Amino acid sequence: MQLKLDLHVHTWASRDGVSSLEEVLRAASRKGLDGIAITDHDQPFPMQLAEKLSRETELLVVPGVEITTRQGHLIALGFEELVKPMCDALAAGDLIKSAGGVLVVPHPFDKYSHGVGEELAVELEPHAVEVCNASTWRRYNRRAAELSRSRGIPGIAGSDAHHWRGVGRAYTVVEVEEPSIEEVLKAIRRGRVRAVEGYLPISVSILTLACRVLRAWGRRP
Ligand SMILES: [Zn+2]
Ligand SMILES: [Zn+2]
């Protein structure tokens, strides 16, 4: 069976996130997604809570984290260890893989969003590379897709939404035997994935920035 998952979503737990977990989950359901990965900055999502939400709601919630390394961002799915921010990317990658997590290189060519760059993206030997990030530029995604093709690294997609309105703008179709977190992780490792491209409308980007300003002023948007 095929499931549609947005594999890169932020919540209020990220310093620059402006929507609650509940808002993000509601948005994912409304968008018709089968699941999402919560990937807050340096804040691993608890596996137990992900399993509980996956049981009690109609969505599969994949626990993840977007780790800030010295060389840029990495995403770990199915991994809930706390990694010290600004650690070495290769050391973090080894840790994620040895702990059984799925290592994804997000937006590798977007230097402004802390992409790790082509050389490191290859050296990390990730399970997948993000070939469509709905919050970056098309040209960066095109280069990521080329990297995925030339190196045979599975390509996935996610919105990188920091506001619920951005959820599901890009997503990944995952081929699984049954809908479970473990099956989704297995499918990514095996490359049974297809990225579906899409972009945040400018209105959502502006709304996100405005909400961040409110948050910085101590107001909950
Ligand atoms: Zn990032
Ligand atoms: Zn992100």
C-alpha cells in the first residue's frame, strides 16, 4: 500500500516554529496526508508519544529531529537521542545510523538554511536526501534531485513547514506492507519512496515570518 507523508515538519518546540503539535496534526489530516514526521530543531520527538498518536489518531506520526551540526542540518527519523548542537556532522551521522535511525540530508544545497553541501551529503552516506523541500528554492531542489539520481540515494520530500498552513505542500509517497512507523522507516531505507514536489505560497512564508515576530515579542500567534 502507498502512504502520503510530509517528512519534514516543525512545531512550537522549534524556536522558530509557530504552530502547536495539535494544529500541525489537524492540518495534516485536512490535507489528506496519511502521516507526518515531526522534525523539530535539536528536540527529538519522543517515540512513545509518536506511537500513542499513531494509535489514537488517523495519522502515522514518525518521530524525528533536525540536528544542527557544525556543518549544517541533518534529519534523523526514528531516533530520539539528544545530540549536542554544533557537533560534527559525520559523528552525528554515525551515531544516528548506529542507533538504528534513518539519516536524511535535508535541503543540501540551501546554504542559507544550513545545507551541508554536496561533498558532505555524499560522504555521510545517508539513507535519503531531501530532493524537494517546499520551503527552499526550486533550483536547490533540482540540484538535490540530480545528486539523488547520480549517486543512487533515495529522494524524499517534505514541507519544512514552521506554520500549520505549510504542512503537506510537498510530501513523500512511501510503499509499505502495513501502516506503521517501522514500515515507513524500512521503506525509506530500501528506497521505496517517491518525492512529490510542491512549494509554500509566498503568503504562507510571510505569515510564518509575521508569527515569528509575534513569538519573539512573547505573544502566542
Ligand atoms: Zn533545515
Ligand atoms: Zn527544518
